[in-house]
Amino acid sequence: SQQGEEDPQALSIQEGENATMNCSYKTSINNLQWYRQNSGRGLVHLILIRSNEREKHSGRLRVTLDTSKKSSSLLITASRAADTASYFCATVQGAQKLVFGQGTRLTINP
Amino acid sequence: DSGVTQTPKHLITATGQRVTLRCSPRSGDLSVYWYQQSLDQGLQFLIQYYNGEERAKGNILERFSAQQFPDLHSELNLSSLELGDSALYFCASSVDSGAREGELFFGEGSRLTVL
């Protein structure tokens, strides 16, 4: 079963605009992670936010977490063509396994 | 480069056959995870090993098996292959026993095509 569900499934914006992706999950979490995947490549970890944190920044990335709504958002500011990729949220289900959502496919148009 | 190495990168085989996918984790990482990514199922967790022992199991079919060796590399064995087994198979590693505390480092995947 998928723990995280990303929204929207696909997003297409112009270069320079901001991109926001959302993730909802079902059970209580210890942390929530965001990953990026270029087409056909391996996933790359972007950022981890713990359950006691509300917001975290890393370069052009901003992640928020609302545990009361069981949701998180990933904001990419000043998007670039190189940001074109799929973005996944992931949460730990059970003791060990990291479960991924279906992902948001982001396209940045030059 | 994540430091996780997967071989082979591409594999084409026929239904009913058996294949072995290999993974070398990052130096120092004790946990190895296997994931299957297909268009219709997304990224599915299969199994995790920690320091040679099975630690967590996901939606892994009985036709699939895995193990982690003393040198910490891992192999995923897929047998009696079906068309639906065509997918990208990812290996990931982490330094600790689970994903509760930190990130996973993914390999570039093995693309399996079953004809």
C-alpha cells in the first residue's frame, strides 16, 4: 500500500516560476523525506523533515510539514530546466521500510 | 554518484527464466533495500537486509528471493519470470538498520525486460 500520495500527479510550469508539490500520508511518522528522480535514473535524497519540525530549507527547496493534517509540501523556488524530474515523498511504515508515493512529474519549460 | 553499484544495468530475458541482480552498497552501509518500479505500480518496497539478516519484507513475490552476503553485497533472484515482472529494480543502502533516522542512497537500477 502507498503511504504517501503526491498531488498533483503532473505539473508543468515556466522556468523561473515556483513549483509546489503536496504529499499526504496516513499514519503517524517519525520523519518524512523527499526524493527526486530524473527519468530512468536512481532516486536522489533531497531533504528530510522530522515530525517535530514544521519547516525546513535547503537551497531553493522549502519543505513544510503539518502533522495534524498529515501532509507535507515541497516548494522549489526560481525553477530551472534542470529541475525537470519526478518528485516523491516517502515515509517510514512499520519499523523499517520506507514507502514512497506515486510521485509528481514536474516539467520546467524554458 | 551515490556510491551504490548495481549490475547489470539492462537485462532482457524470456518468460520462465531466472535472473540475478547484484548490488554493492555504499562503503560502510550495513542496510540494503530492494525496490521494484513499474509504470502501473509505482515504487514498491520488496525487502530489506541489515548486516546479513532479513529485517523487513514488503510485497515480494514467492518467486523472488534475496540475500545479503558477509561482504554486504546483496543479490535479488527472480525466477519463473513473467511479462509483468518487467520493471526497474533499485537497490538502496543506508548506514543504519532502518529508514527511521536517515536517507537512503539509491543505485541507478537494473532494467529488466521479460519477453
